[in-house]
Amino acid sequence: MNDFIMILNGVLDEFDIRLGDAAKNQLKRYYELLVEWNEKMNLTALTEPHDVALKHFADSLMLLEFIEIAEGANVIDVGTGAGFPGLVLKIARPDIRLTLLDSLNKRLSFLDTVCDELGLDDVVTIHSRAEDGSRTELRDSFDHAVARAVAPLNVLSEYCMPYVKVGGSFLAMKGKTAQEELAQAENAITRLGGQVADKHFFTLGDAGERGIIVINKVAPTPKEFPRKSKAIKNKPL
């Protein structure tokens, strides 16, 4: 554990990611809690310091290297899991207002503990399936929805786009299949009121190829979306 800051510094320097000492110390404590809680629940398959620093923390922070998020922006992380990328973004950018949504309550208990220990304000955790949450007051409420991996982009867009207000954007963080998924998701993105505004492809060291797809919300998502989860998965747009 004592070496984690040194390992983190090496990873951040490699990708020219700038963080203050306070944020680095928060990430260190986040890592410690992740390892501790992972012994009693399945939060992540990655627990080695370098793997977490690179494949969870740096990967999440790369979004801020490419995307300009306005001060005080309202952000939702859909299917947040152990808090990636949302909680890492919050540590780097304390000004954002963050909602962490997940279908497993025990993950949210972990995230609540992390937020309490790190003193993070303006973080709300919500226990809900993605397709149910956007049928509530959360619909059309956010400047940005973010999601990391989770599902193919055509499926992920139906889960995430309804949360974004017109004028906002869905930021999809993908792996090596990003370009292929984007080609298959064009119809879904259009039908959901979106328009691809930008795309960024890069290699994250030995973590491999990555892609960030920026989808602007240019029109309201039709009321019939999102559909039930079975329909979304079995008959993707």
C-alpha cells in the first residue's frame, strides 16, 4: 500500500495526467478500500497496484484529457460498478455534481463508504436498473452521462441517452472494439436523439486500445425508449 502513490505517479506521468497531491491521496485511500471490500464482495478482478492505477484510475481520468466538462456540470455514471469512471472524475474535479447509478445495492454501500471517507460532496448514489432510472425524474436531467464498457454501444446508448438533457452529451468509454461498435450503433444513436460529435482513439499502455465516443443530445429521446431490458438486449436498435 505504501508504494501505491509512487506507482500512481509513474502511471500518471506516462500519460501526462496532472493531479494534485490531495487527489492522489484520495485515490490511494480509494484503492485501499477497494482491495479491502473486494475480499468480501466482487467489485473488480484487478487488485494489483499497477493494474488499478492504470486500468481503472488512469483509464477513467483519460476522459478529462479529451473532453471539456464545464464547472459544476451535472454528471451521471450509468452502471458505475465500483465507481469507474464517475468517482475518479469526482476526485479529479470536485466541482462536478455526480450521480452514481447501479443495480446492485452492495456496490452502492461501498461507494457511499468511499465518499464518506474521502469527504466527497454532491455525490448521490441510486439503486436502480439503467432502463428503470430514466423513467423517473432523472430523465433529461444531466449535462453528461458516462459509462465504461458495460454493453455494446447500440445497447449502451439506449440505456444512457434518456438521462441526458438536450444540449448535453453521452460519453461512452470503450475498448478495442470502439470503432466497430460505433459503426453498428449509428441507427440507434440517431433514433435516440443523438449525434456523434467527436471520437478519440488511443492506446493506454499495456491496457490496450481505448476509445471515447462523444454523442451530443440534439433532440429529445422518444418516449418509447428505453425499452425493457430483454428487448434492448435481444433486439438492439
